[in-house]
Amino acid sequence: MNLFQHRRAALSGALLFFTICTALPGMAQLPADQLKTDISGWMRYLTEDRLRGRVEGTPENREVTDSIARYFREIGLQPFGSDQFKQTFYTHPDDSTITVSNVIAWLPGTEQADEFILISAHFDHVQIGYYDRKDKIYNGANDNASGTSVMLAMARQLALTAPYRRSILFCAFNAEEAGLVGSQYFAERVDADKIVAGINLEMLGYPLFGRNTLMLTGMGRSNLHGILKKGLSLAGVKLRRERGDLFERSDNYSLAQKGIPAHTLMASDDREKCYHRPCDELERMDIDNMTSLCRAILTAINGLIEGVDTPARIQLH
């Protein structure tokens, strides 16, 4: 049984929930500053020293897993494949002692409910074997508390304005830094034919490419680039040409291998001076720019979630 079969029983009740919510006064959209409040709140939490970088397999990583699952429930999303919102797996198949979990939720669509737009970000960071003399914690503010925080802020906004014609999947992937382990586990267990597009969010906190500017990895590999560029431009955000080839190095690749047009949006890349270093700290992040990017991405995906835009399937070879 794949994950899509688990969601059918929840559809009627979920649609009723969203019908009620969208009918209430004041529930149509977030206040103008709420996206920034949500993003900054999650950024402060995810980069706390006590979480020690959210490394997969640690108690701190499990705390963050629980926090995201609880948030998904509180904003009215539906569990996808598990009533606890968690998809648990072993980080190494030959080691049954350490388990970690993706956190997955969904918003049911209406006319095209069996077609999904996937929005993802990984929330784990790295454990390095050596430390700076002054700072022994790799907080991973840009990589990837930033992408996670934007994804979670988007989830609240979309929950309050749902339903849309297509369903929306929110995937907080784990163990990305261990080799895309969480997203590969997910991709092997989902019906890829039902996922119309995947938008993965990475390193949105530090504007290495300039403010109000994004890069899409693998932009020449599918026509999702053109769809997103049009919407981002309307929101005043540039989509620059790809620098290097990062397409195979983030969770989008696990999905692309299944034919899904899945790409990663980034505001900086691994040439940023604090990439995988202790100086990747909250204080360096541009929260205002992250908020602008979040609004722009919401605009850019509107045609996808409303069933107007459909990218072609991806061909890797």
C-alpha cells in the first residue's frame, strides 16, 4: 500500500474543516506581518544552541520532529500516511538502533484532489568532527533552518486560504545531510505519478545572489523553470541563471529520479562563506528578504495548485 491510499479516508472530513475555516470572518488570509512573524519565530527556535544543529538520530532532532508535527496539526493540516504525521525509517538499513522521521502533512484539493504539488525542506544539519575554538555548535541557520521556516510559514498561509483545486503536500525531510536519506525513503513509497511538481526550499536566509533573487537548480531539465519565473517576476523577485550544478545534491533529486519535475529554490549556495561552518548563525540571516521570497513563492505556485499550470515530466537521461 502506498502513501496515497492512506489519505482517502480523511478527505471528506478534511474538506469540511476547510469549508468551515474559510467561511469564518478574518480567516481568509494572514495579517500582512504574520509571514515574517512565523519565519522569525521558527528561525529563532531552530537555531537555538541547545538543539545543537538538529543532527539526525539525536534527541534534539527528535524534538524538532515532534515540534513540526505538532505545528502541522495545530494549523489544520491532515496527516499523510500516518496519524502522527511522521514517516519513520532507519538512517542506515544495517543499523536498526537509530531511527529518524520525516514529517509529512497535506491539504486536500477539490476538483483535482488526486494531483499533488509538493513543497519540501530538510530540517537536519551536519555534525562536524572538529570545531571552531570559540563556537562548537553548527546551528545551520541558512542550511537549512531558513528553508524549513519558509516552508512552515507557507503551510499556515495555504491552510488558511485552502482548498485549492490540487492537493498540497508539505514534506519536512530528515537526514538530507546523511545523503538524501529521508527524501529517498519517501520517494520509494509514494505514487510518483500523482505528484505534479516538487518545489524544494534550501538556503533562503543569506542573500548571496542579491536581495529578492532566487536560483533554481537544474533549471534546464524541465519547464517548471518558466512557470515559476513568471510568478516570481510578478512578485518582484528575479530568477537568476544556475551557478554550478546543485540539482543532484538536495532532496529534489530523490523525486526527480521518479520522473517528477522537482527542483530546489535557493538564495545562496555552497560558496557562501559560512556553509557547513559554525558561523552559519541566525544573526547573519535577512528575515525581511526571506519574507519577501516567501510571498513571491506563494505567488509563483498559484497556477500549480489551482490546476492551471502543469509542467512536463522530467527526463534525467
